[in-house]
Amino acid sequence: MPTDGEASLDVVSGAASTAALVDSGPVHRPLLFGLLFTACVEAQLPPSRTLSSTHESPEDGPDAGTAPDPSSVDQPIAVPTSCAPGANTGDGGPAVLCVPGDAFAKRFCNGSHPDVALVLMGKGMPFSRMYMRADVDAWNADGGISTRARLQFDEEMLVLRRRSAPVNGIVAGAGAGYLVMRWDGTCFTLDDGEVTTTRPPAAKHPPIPWRRLTDRTKDALLKSAKIQAALKRRGQHCKGASTGEVSRACEDADTALSVAVVTETRTGLTLPTPDPI
């Protein structure tokens, strides 16, 4: 940084140059004053105040050090036990639906969660149920882990969310209806005309994937004497077989195990709370 003496010398030097210009010929008074003022200001400016030093570096910008929005990061979702707000359909469906919520429904249908399905279907859970009007070849038009299956007449479904018809165009499987969950935890999209809220005398269900249940869930289920007996019978007739050709006795025993699991779950058998998904 220049000292006061150096700055004074710069001023004198600038003034001398200006005086030389005056001696060389006539100079208008405003021009002379402007030259003298410029020389004085330049002499007193700190050398560090250059053009390049006034520019912000990328690190100093308004976005520097900004943390990512926590809401943009996928967080585990706890299994709900109450209705999500704002479930009133108002578009031709039931007046009020009790559903787990869109975020949970999307996460659930993007994975395989048979343990969670049993909990959601359990006694005391408030979520809306619907029942098949006829046999239907169905799939999940919303995506996720999509599987095709033949849904049975009178089969019980749990409603995950209401689906509205597309505003423009015709999309196969995208009419007004519902995203539903089967007892085995698989998801399907169904049209309004394929389901009813009227419960049949004996609601049906698919086979329960016993081998895919967690040990915690199995332990809880085996507190039921009926499920214990059904599992023992299955072991006797199936000899550990789970795929390929099996005997009719094995098929019957497997069906009986599923019936026992569903019946005990419907009547209030306590199951452990699943981990968030």
C-alpha cells in the first residue's frame, strides 16, 4: 500500500503532466479541472481495489454451502395405523375413504412387504376394504413391482388410494378406480365397476406366502394353535417342497395354512409392528 508520501508524489506527478499540457496550448477550464480531479482520485485508490477483486468467486455465491433439502431425500415411512387426511373422493367413489396415504402406497407397491400386508389387514385397522365383483385379470397400471394375477370373485382388497380418470386421452388400465392391496401384499389397479363395498358372506383371499414372512411374524402367528396345526400338516404332506410338482394333499395343506393365517389375523391375533419401509 503506498505511503502518504508516495501518494503525494503521484498527485504532483499527475499535476505536472497536466501543467505541461496547459503550457502546450490552450485548454478549456472544465477539461483542466477534470484532469486534475482524476489524477488526485487515482493516486489515492488502494491498489487492491482492482476490477478482478470486486468479482464474487463461485464459493462466495448465494448457493455456496447450501445443504440439500431434507424432503428431497427418501426417508423410511412408518406403517400407518390411522387414515390419511383428505381422503374424501367426491368423484363418484364412496363418500369417504380411509387410506394409508399416497407416499406410503407408492413405497409399499415398489417393494415386497407381506408382513406389512398382514398388519394392515388385521382386526382394528381402519382402512377401507372392497370386494371383487367378478374374476379379473389384473395388474398395477401405476407401476412399481408389477405382477399379473387372476383376482377372484368375492376376494377382499384393502384400498391404498383413489385413482382419477386421466383428463386427456385414453390410457389402458387408467380409468377412475382404486389402487388396492391383496392379502399377500401385491398391488393392483381396479376400475370402479370391478369392486364393491358390500362384503360377501365369505370373503376370499389369495395364498399367504409363508416362506417370505419374517421370523418375528412367524413366531407371532405360531402362538395360535390353529396355525401350528396347519403348519405341521403342511410339513407332513409337502415334505419341504415349495415349487414344482406337489401332491394334491400338499396343495390342500398349503391352502389350509393360508386360511388359518387369514382367519386368525381377522379375529385379532396380535402381530409385531413391522419396521418402516
